[in-house]
Amino acid sequence: MGFKITKDNVHTAADEIAWNKTGMIFKCTCEDPFRYAEGTHAFQVLDDDGNICFEGVSDDDSCFCPLDWSEPLCGSTEIRYQDEETKEYKTL
């Protein structure tokens, strides 16, 4: 299982572009071996001020791995997955 970052709102300054995570695929630590299945579950990772740090897609809409991965990068404290029916983001 894995996830892919589709938008990086943390690394946007000219001197940070080399660190931008957009397009990168990451392995979830809760499952082995690594099998990214082109995830379709949209998520947002937010910091404690409610700012969206990263957006992406995951293989599983009940996994905290994107939140765990992003915490040291931006101090993220919340992950929201998009409800497939209503298209609204809901905190996991």
C-alpha cells in the first residue's frame, strides 16, 4: 500500500523547489511488501492552524501513513479523506 503527493503547499519558494514532493510515491509503513495500486482516495494533510500542507491520493482511505510521513516536514496534525459520494473532505 502507498500514497502519492499531488500538491505540495510547503515547498513553494524558489529555493525550496528541489524539495517539492509533488508526484512522489511513498510506501505506507503499516503494510509490507510495498504495492502501490495507483490510489484513488483523495486526502489532505493539515497543520494545527488548518492550513493544507499536502494533497494526494492513497490506496486506502483509512490509513494515517500520509499524516505520519508529513508530521516532521510541516508539523501536520490532521488528515482528511474525500468522501466518494459527497466529495467533501472528512477528518479521519
